[in-house]
Amino acid sequence: MYARITTLETTAEQFDEGLRIVREDLLPWAQHSVGYRGLIGLDSRDEGRTLVLTLWATAEALEASRDAADRLTAGASEVAGANRTTISHYEIALLDLPVAARA
């Protein structure tokens, strides 16, 4: 499995607006993308940092989603007024989500 992690610098207001955009635009796109396996949003209001992690079944699915994900996260960042600082790609070495599996 593979992951894309987008890091943003945000204020509390920017996070709230960004979360709305993720729910309305990014998540529906991802859910219909081949190889999509999940999304996790992490927020550290104290540090002014937000991470959006998307999970992909294969390296090919991750790569196929690259351009669209870049456009969507750039647009969401701009609308929310946040600063997208990095986009990183990883192969997942360990994954244990027992709570999510029961949900």
C-alpha cells in the first residue's frame, strides 16, 4: 500500500474551511479513484499544521492520482488561504487500524 501526505500551514479558520473543501471536493474525487483506500486528516492547531494523508492500493494508483491530487489540493489551499508546504509519497511499511476496521 502507498500514501501521499500533503502538509499545510493553517490557522484554525483556514483549517475549518479546508475541511469543508476536503469533504465536498477532495473526498468524493478520491472515493471514485481507482486504487483509493482511505483518507486521514490530521490537525495540530497549536502548531498551525495540517496533514492530509491518502492511502492507495498500488504505486500505479498513487501515480495515476498525482496530477489530479495536486490540482485539488492546490485549489483547496488557495480557497482556504492555507499554505501547502509539501507533498510526499511513501510506501507503507506498517499499517494497523483495528478501530477503523470495526467501524
